[in-house]
Amino acid sequence: MDTAPLTITRMELIREEPLLQRLRQTRLRGFGQPLVYEQARLQLRREVDPRTLYPAQNYVLQEDHRRLHTLYALFLQQGVNIFALDGALLFWLRHADGEEEGPIPLTPPVVELSQEPDGRTLPLINDGMHRVYTAMRLGLPMHIVQVEGVPPQWPYYAYPLANGWADVQELAQLPADYVKKAYRDPDNYKDLFRDFNGVFPGIQKQRKRSGLT
């Protein structure tokens, strides 16, 4: 476990409407890179029970969960609940060696109301699974960005887990050849990938010491 002290050196708030406007510019990786949310309805939903949200990924990493727990405590010292953001944050961290990292984007998790083949409509986590998991472990409600009305030809690239969080494993590290998700189109699943990095650079980046996933 990384025990090096971290310091939040500064932060910038992106308010609700600019956040939603940015996310509306999210593109797909394939199919000519269309704006996947151009005709969808985006809204910030407050005080959502994280247990009601469906993961698509079969695992969470213990290290990422611990880091988020640490960031939650750091931000609380500055009067900010990262699970109740009325918008998004850009923040900078200073490590024990003096190195500063940032800006690091932090948004509410993005959750699509996904039309599934069995006829159900499920709140499917697109971005922010570890944030949802950490809030759930802490027993906290959380704000999310809910997306409704995505064109049916562009569903999220993986299916929701059949039993929700009961199917999620907490792992110390990811084994080789681990099956991460059940892809809707295993041969071309990346075409349906939502490129959130295009609107919030670094949001899908794996960080070595202070990352959010």
C-alpha cells in the first residue's frame, strides 16, 4: 500500500452546466467517431444509492479503492465531498518527493440508462466504477451524471453483470488473461468505447500513485 503523504495544492470547479455540455461532446472510438450523446438527455442526479447502479467490469482493484478512500479524506479536510460534486473538479496533487501532478479531472460517475436485450433498462456504469464501489463501501450516496436516450445502435460496449455487484471481485492485482468484461461485440468492442478522454483529458488514464479509475 502506498503510504506516501499527498497534498492537494489547488483545485478548480467546473459547474454543472459546463460539465454536462462537455460530456455531450463525447465521441465513440469507431463508426466515424460520432457524438454519442448528441441527442441524449444528460442530467446530474443527486444522492443516488450506489448499490442500485450496475457494473460492467468483473473486478475492482484494492489499490485503486484505497487511493480513492485517501482522496475522499483529503478533500473532506478542505470541505469537499468528492461523492457529492455539483459539477466536476480539476485538482493538483503534491507527492512526498515534491513532485506535483495535475490537473487531474474528477467527475461524478457517468451512468447510462441502457436498453438491454432482455427488455430491461438498467443504470449501467460507463465511467467511474471504482468511485461507485468506494462510495458503496463507505455507505454513502453519490451524485452521478445520468444519460438517457443513447441511440440503440451504439450501446455501451460491455454487458451489465447479471447479478450486479455480487459478481464483482476485489483483486490485489489483475491476473494475466483475466476476463474483464463481457463484450457485446468481442471482435470490435473498441468501436463502442466512449472516449471521455476527449472531453476531460486524463480521466481514463491509469495513474501510478494517485489515479482515479
